[in-house]
Amino acid sequence: MQRLSRLVRRWPWLCNAGLYGSLFAAGDAVQQRLRLRPGQRADWAQTRRVALVALTFHANFNYLWLRGLERLWPGRSPAALLAKVGCDQLVGGPVALLAFYAGMRMLQGKEDIFADCRQKFWNTYKTGLMYWPFVQLSNFRFVPVYLRTAFTGFCGFLWAIFLCFSQQSGDGTATSLFKLFHAEKADPGKASPGK
């Protein structure tokens, strides 16, 4: 553990960004696995696109953003914590969502890269408000600055499952996620017993 800590302290950006991007891509792979029906294959090109958006934008943005918030409001006083969490939810969250939805559509070669932003942004943002303030409050209170992006990446793994599902087939609401976990995996050729 001490060796890992030295590695992260020596190359904090590389370690944090690499871990963050990997976890985001893993989140996409998990949500695809949950959605696959028998005989279907995973879309690894989609997972590569998620990894590219996560590595090129999200990991770097989070790394710089979390350090910037610490510079603006240093410490762990209640006022500093609330200021950091509030700013993160009012500015950082929307920027990250817009970048994800627009970046994914751009990498998919879609003409209107802002279509998902218009259709899903507010639902996804409201859903995020049920999760991220608590994550970031814990992050700013208990996690050292040099590990905050990695911590956000670990928590972002769950968020990535939801976000990737919303981008591909959901509407950005928390209730749409229940479709992912309650989707029938039955063979479409079989009739249901009640019909």
C-alpha cells in the first residue's frame, strides 16, 4: 500500500486519470453486459468511445477541477465543504454531463451532437443530485487531495453504468435504470406463460 501511495504521489495526474478512464470504460462494459440478451455480443467500439471521452475530458477535467476547488476553498471546515460541494454541483456536474453526451454523439458520428443534451440533460442532472453531493461531501471531507480524482473515479464507476445506459437507451431518469436491472433476458421466440 505504501508503494502504491508513493506511485500516486510521484505521478498523480497519470495514476488518477488512468484509473478514472478505466473505471468509466468498465462501467460501460458492465451496463452492456446487463443489457445483453442471449446470443448478443458486446459493442466494444462503444466501450472504446466511452474510454476516450473519459480519458481525454473527464479524467483531466476532474483532476484540475478538484484541485481548483481546494485552492478556492481550502480545508475541511463546514463552510469550505459546502462551498466546494455546491460549486461542484452547480458548475462541475453540468459541464461533465454536457461533455459526455456531446462527446459520445460526436464520436458516434452523429450530425446533431447536442441532441442527447437537449433530451436527457435535465433528467440526468436531477438524478445526479441524488448521488453526487453525498459522494463529493465524503471526498472533500475524508480523501487527501492527491487521491480525489481516483475516489471520484471509483464512485463514477456506478455513475458510468447509469450514464452509459442513459446515453444508449434510457431517458436520464433514475426510474429508467430499473429497466436495466429488471429487463427480461428471455428468448424473444418463447411466449410468456400468461398469454
